[in-house]
Amino acid sequence: MLVDSSVWIDFFSPSPGPAGILLRHWIANVQPVLIAGVVITEIVQGLTRDIDRIERFLNQWEMLEPQGIETYLRAASLYRLGRSRGLTLTTVDVLIAAIAMDHNVELFTLDQDFARLAKFAPVRLYQLR
């Protein structure tokens, strides 16, 4: 399960919502959690406190990375596909989606742009139950 920054931000909140609580449960029960380098960047760039502690914490998870030029080309293709359907996506979001697709894993996110993208692209999203 590739966990997006939106879920990690909820996780680190003093009052997490259902996604943050579920991630806390997975971690406490040693469920496999994956992270991408670009997600780490998104999390850490917004920090104002506990930076060293959170950086060390994030360092313990298996990282998924782009698999060469194909990942970047897939991300660009996802961007163009979204744009053709009236959806403007960020470069970071299409890169995260492409990484999840390359590694054939579900993406756990709270970002609704991914749900809109998944309507016409083969991005597998984890659904909160």
C-alpha cells in the first residue's frame, strides 16, 4: 500500500481522522506501508515542528521510486489524459499515480484528484471502509 502525503498529514495530526487512525493501526500491527520519495518531500516541506523526529520516522518505510524514464512518461501521459477530460492535475500527483501503477500497488489517499483520475486511468485506490 503506497500511502500518499494527505494520509500521512492526517496521521501526524494531533486529532487524526479515519485515515490517520487507520494508518496508526496498520503501523501498530506491523502492516506493510510503502512511501515514495516525492511523498516524503511533500510531507517534510510543510513541517514547522518535530522535523528531525518525523524525518527519522519516515526513513523506516520501504520506498518506492520511479522505474526510469517509463515512469515519467506514464506520469506525463496521465497528465495529458486528465487534461483531455477537464481535470488539471499536479505533476507531483501524476508522478505518485505512475509510481503506484509501476509497482502495481494500491494508493491510499484523501486527495479527490486521484479519485477523479481513477475514473479513466488504471490507478488502484484503497477505499476507506
